Amino acid sequence: MKIALSIAENRIAPLFDVADDCLLFSFTNGELTPVGSLNLTGICGPVRIFRIAETQADYLICGAISRQYQLMAEAAGLVIIGFLSGETEEVLEAFCLDSEPGMSKFRMPGCSMGRQRRRRFGKKRRSV
Amino acid sequence: MTRNIQKSKKKPQCDARQPSAFLNCHANLTASILESISDGVFTVDLDWKITSFNRAAELITGIKRKDAIGRRCCDVFKSSMCQTDCALKKTLRNSTPVINRSCFIVRADGKRIPISVSTAVLYDESGAVIGGAETFRDLTEIEALRKELDGRYRVGDLISRSSTMRKVFELISAVSSTMSTVLIQGDTGTGKELVARAIHGSTDRAEQPFIAVNCGALPDTLLESELFGYKKGAFTGAYNDKPGLMSLARNGTLFLDEIGEVSPAMQVKLLRILQEREFQPLGGTTQLNFKARVIAATNRDLVAMVKTGAFREDLFYRINVIRIELPTLDQRKEDIPMLIEYFIEKFNHIYGKNLKGFSNEALSAIMNHNWPGNIRELENVVERSAILCSGKTIGINCLPEELFGEGHNENSDIFTLRGSAEAKAIENALIRNGFNKAKTARELGIHKATLYRKLKKYAIK
């Protein structure tokens, strides 16, 4: 599976809507490999989501994300793990361990685990 | 002694002779004031960790104080300027406050809240910088009130005082409660997309996506893949699945601009989708539901195109459920001063200027021009002038040459120019109203007697 992370200076970008960069990782047989990056500077609206969907990412890990982008990303088949904050590596590590308690420490204040995240942790994750 | 203590408990007072008591008292007073104001206030230390968070900040952000204290401000605040244009960072770097900078924050429910932000540096008693303070104001209510006050003149981002546009506004509010397909007709630059966005924004689907696609700018094959999306391997270069704009629009609005430019083959496909409310991605095998509302727009005369066979009659009737025709700027010249004001405000913000407006001479030239490029042309002229102007009032020397084309009289004074613009507006209104003077006066918003007086003054027959 492929993971896209919206980042700013080695941390999860606080707001996906205006974030400039995205890192892409592949997670196969328990191994995490960086597979590229995306520059989203100045890109807004559906094209922002297109760019990520084109990379065949399954998950989008990001900070705060507005409702419009959430809806578009879901329509493009992305699972959003949103409203997270913290160092990129630590968040990725917790995500790959697939533990809800591990991820919940990265929640932004006042933001509970969303619908998508509960669903993800409720299922056995695909491993390609 | 006991009585004195009891008294002081009832009514605490600052004792200037005891510095610690005095400071404590003032700290309490400051905290009480911060709690009572309606602006959100938070302070940060030099590591960007929140050190205080007032009650209004809790209300606006939806985050409790206990959750916010000790966290990085950008993780709590989540504003559009946190990453690249942090006002607090600038203030701490330059020791200069930022006043009323507009941006938005995103709450935990995904809702965008428009706010204005001001910042200041915090010093300790010795004058050393210990952090920063940010105050922010929720503009949602102000925006709503402004819209209510301007309601007569404003729908979404459309502004107008003209009676022709008032009809458009009425249509927009009438169609907003329905899911009908809307056709917007108007010359280039008249604001067709703004009308579509205003319709979308006034429906209960405003939170859903608004997807605009320019049908005239893309060849058939590209338009098809953009609209319907494609599956991996559908054609050479389709290495991955790509969702179409129809999928991304979900339950929102799909705006098909320049629909008159669509080829006959594509017209058939669009007709089928509008009828069946289903579409199939290129290379796909299953039909997907299409739930969005369709708003189409064109600057072409579709009725004439139907007659010549260039546009399918059945598609025309399918999209022409409700038709909104937009007047040209020449037909609503009374809006020009208001539009200029709006654009100056916009470009003042973009270019950091403090322009007050145009000089009388420049305004006359603007009013005298016939604006073939409509509002877009006017916006470009205001932007150009805003860039070139070095003072506070934009003079005639900042206007482009094309504004002084045919009919320009170097000796025209403001009264002559205003008179000729007024005469032209009256003539146009008379033609529109079939030379019915009562209707014309009503449309122009003047009394019938005034109209007769002006007809005599300008010798209009």
C-alpha cells in the first residue's frame, strides 16, 4: 500500500488545505520505503487531490483538513488519517504499527479520532 | 485588625507599596479582562508552545484551554498562514505588530472559519522578549451581517445596484432551493462563474465541492477523461486509475463553462449522463452514479445554434430548465463606482497599498468607456492602475490608452462626461423598456418627473 504524508519541515503540516509538500511511502511486507514526493505549492481545488490520487496513494496522513477536501479525497478513494500533528517519522512509525493508542497521541488538540481512522483500525489492514 | 482583613477580602485593592501584591493584583485584573472580551487571545513562549488561552479562543477554535496549553500553537490554531506566513513569527522576528491580517482556521469538524489576526511581542520586566501574543476575531458573524445589510446588492461575490442585476439575484435565490439544471448566458467577463458559485453557495449543498470545468479549453478526449476519469490501462499513458470531476463533485455542483463549444459527439454523452444520472469511467466496466447539480454557461446564443443544428435541441432543453441572462457592464454602468470600490479594496489588500479611489477625471474616462470585456476588463484596469499609481488617488495618467479611444474629447470636463454617460444610460433603459417612460423611470430608480426633465435636458426623443 502507498501512504501520502502532507508535511512541513519534517512535521505533519498543520493544515492540508495550504500545505506545500507531500511525501510518498510504500509499505510492503512490513517494510517502509520512500517512493517520492509531491510539491503542491499554489495548487488548490480538485487538482490538489488529483495530484495525490494520481500517485495511487491509499492513505493520506495530514494535519487539519477542511470538509471540502475531505469529501473530494474520499471520492478519489483516499482514506484520510487527518488532524494529526508531530514528527513525520514518529507518526509514520505509529501508523505502520497500526495501533490506535499509538496514533491517538498524535491527535491535534480537540480533535477526536475520525470516522475514517476508526474504520481503519477496526479492520485488518491490507498488505500488498 | 480582623475587621480590616474581612474588608480587604470583600474588595481586593492593589497596594502600590507592596510590589508583589501589586503585580499579582494586576495579573488577576489582566486575566479577568482577557476572559471577558469576545476576541480570542493566546500567548506563546519562545518554543511556540501556548502559555495562555482565553475563553473566546476556546469558543472560536472549539478547543478547550486544558487541551491547548503546552501544545504548539500551529497544532491548535490550524490557520492558513501557520506554515508559510506566520504573523506571530514575523512579529517576533521584526518586533513589529501585525494588525488585522485576514485568514481562515479549520476547526475539528472541518469547517473553515474566517478570522482576522493581530499580534504583539511579549516582554518581561527587564525588557527581554519572552514570547508573543495573538488576538483573533471570528468574522463569520460580521460576514453574515454584512451580507444581510448588503443583501439587496450582493449575492455571493456578486455586487450590483442595477435593476437588471436585481432580477438575476431574484432568480439565484429562487433556484437555490431546487436541484434544477441552470443555464447561464452572458458575454465574456460578465461573471458567469460567480453566478454559478453564488447559486452553489446559497444551497444546502454549499459545503459540498464546487467543480468548474471549461469545456471549450479541452479537446474531446481530454474533456472526457477529465469529466469521467479513467481506469488503469484505459489508454497509453493511463498508468493509474484517475477519478473524474463528476466523481469529485459528489453531491455538490458541476459547472460546465463554455458548453456551446462542446462537440456534437460529446453533447450526446452529456445528454445521456444528464438523463440517466450515471456515467462510466474510460476503461471501466461499471456505471457510477452522478449526483451533482449541473450549472452550464455559455457566451454563445444557444437558441441560434440549435436552429443551425450546431447544438443538440434535446441537450438544450435538458440544460435550459432555468435560464439566467447576465447583462453586459455597459447595460449596468451604475454599478461601475461600486465595482471600482470593491476592486480597489481587493488590490489594496493584495499589493499592500492604501488607495482611496480614482480622480474625477479618471472616473469620467471609465464611465465613458463601453467595456467590451465587461467586469473582467474593468478589474484588469483597476489592477493595472493600482500597480502603477504611487499616490493615494489614481489619476488619469495611470489608465490604459484604450480607454481614450474613439469619441474621447480631451476638453471634456466632468459635467459633460457625466451628462453623456447619463444620457446614454437613459437611452439604453428606454430601448429595454420599449420606450415606456414609467417602466424606464422605475428601472432607473428615479421619479417619472425627473425622467421627463432629463429627457428634455438631453433632447432624447
